[in-house]
Amino acid sequence: MKRSTLMKLAFTLVAVFLFAGLKAQILLIYTQDQTVDMYQTVNTNFRVYVQPDNVYSPTYDATTNANINPASYWLFNAPVGLTPVTPASLATAINQNWVELTAATTGDYALTAAEQLGAAGCVDGTPTSLNVHVIAVPTAVVTTADPANRCGNSGPDAVVLTFTESVPQLYANYAFAVNELVETMDDVAGTNAVVATATHTFVDHPVATKVSAVGADGGPFTVTFNTAALNVVGGKPTRYTYTLVEPTDFAAGADGFVSSITHKSHYIGGNVKIPYTGKTTYVAIVAPIPVTGPIYHLSNTYTY
């Protein structure tokens, strides 16, 4: 069996996982293309399945991973850095066509599997291989600096968010939201701030769809959004605050974002948001243009 036999089963793995009671959250598209590698976030568990040989398991049912010849075994080879979870050891052939591994260390690994007839019988001399890229947990920050205070109404600002993740651009898709808060103040220092527009979701890229970021393979990647028109409200200095928060369809727990790779990497362990680190806000202040009053001077007709 070649690498394609390990990959082509993936088209039906969603059904397998559903039968197993796991959450159907895989977002990557599996393919038989031998050039497609696997990306996995470090310190997460993942499974791989091998399609059984048609001669020995002619009635194999991929939707339930059933009807496998009881005499079929598989030799899996996981290099150092990929630790077996189920079974706990891959030292000998196992009587199942799948393994669960944990990605303990970042790096590139070649995982192989070979079918074997019986615990010590004939073994395929050309194992299937799968390249696994274990990558660091991504980060997301606001990289646009807060502007200097401005006088008078201003048009929208473009705000850049930067995502750092070592993946091809094809997989650089992210779920997050941005809240907007508008406040009026007595002065640009923020004295007596009063809410003009209550906090609300201004930008939303939900987990269900995500947004594609821009950048070269390997990252970093950027997503840009425009603020509202930065206008003076009520004739007072006005502060606009935009804050990175969780996507609206993943509103449990602390704020954080989700990437396509972290999403699928936590398929077994459950949905996980990546906490924000670094700069998470963009703050702009606009002040009314002062209206100069009259100049007072001593009247020419004043007497004393």
C-alpha cells in the first residue's frame, strides 16, 4: 500500500468520527494527492486510519471502520516527537488499522504504516507514508499603532491584525470578532468618559466560515478591517475603542481566536480558543475643533 491508501480513507473519516461520538469539526480537506501534507498544532492528539487491503478485507465498511479481516495487522512507525496514545506502544504490529498520537514537539515527521497478515506473517515491503508538520500555537495581535489625537471629524481608519502561524496560505483562515465602544469625554485625557455607543460586535468572522488572511506560505498573515467614520459625537472629544474578542459562534469562556489548523487539531480534545497575547485594541480619539472667541481689550471710551 502506498501513501494514497492512508489518505483516501479520509473522505469518509468524518462519518467514522461521528459514529465514535466525536464532534464533527474537521475543516481541512483530505485528499489522495500525494503532495498534501498534514499540519497539526503542537500538544494535541490526532488519529490516522489506514484503508485495509481489499483482498483480505473485501467487505470493509469505511463509514463505520468495520468488517476488517481479524487476521489483518498493521505496523506503524512514529518517529521521536510523535508519541503514541492508543495503543501506548507501536513496537509490534497491532490488530487495528488506526492509531492516536500526540504531537509533543514542533517539527516535521514522516509517519509510516504497513499492513501485515497475522501477528507475524507477510508484511507489505513498501509502507504508506504521511508527512506531519507539527507547528507552534499561533498568535494574533493588532499591529496598527494607535494614532495621535485628531481634530474634527475623520474618515475610517484601516486596522491591521497579524496572525503568526507556520502554515501554507491556503490554511491561514481565522475566526475572531472585534467589538466597538464609543465614548465622549470632557477632554482628550478621558475625563468623565460617558458611553455614547454601547459595546457591540463591529467585525465578526465566525468559526463556521472564518476569514482568509493574506500573506506568503509560512506566515505571518494579515487581516485588515476599517473602523467606523471617526466623527466627533455631541461636540465633545470622542474615543473609539476596537477590541479583539472571541467569534460570536464560540462565546464560551475567555476571549480568543480560532485558526483552521488549531480547529481541526483539537478535533479529539474539543474546541479550543487560542488566547490573545500582546496588543488587542485600537484606540482613536477625535476632538472638536476649537472655536476661537472674541479678543477682549480695554474699551477706548473707558474711564476710571
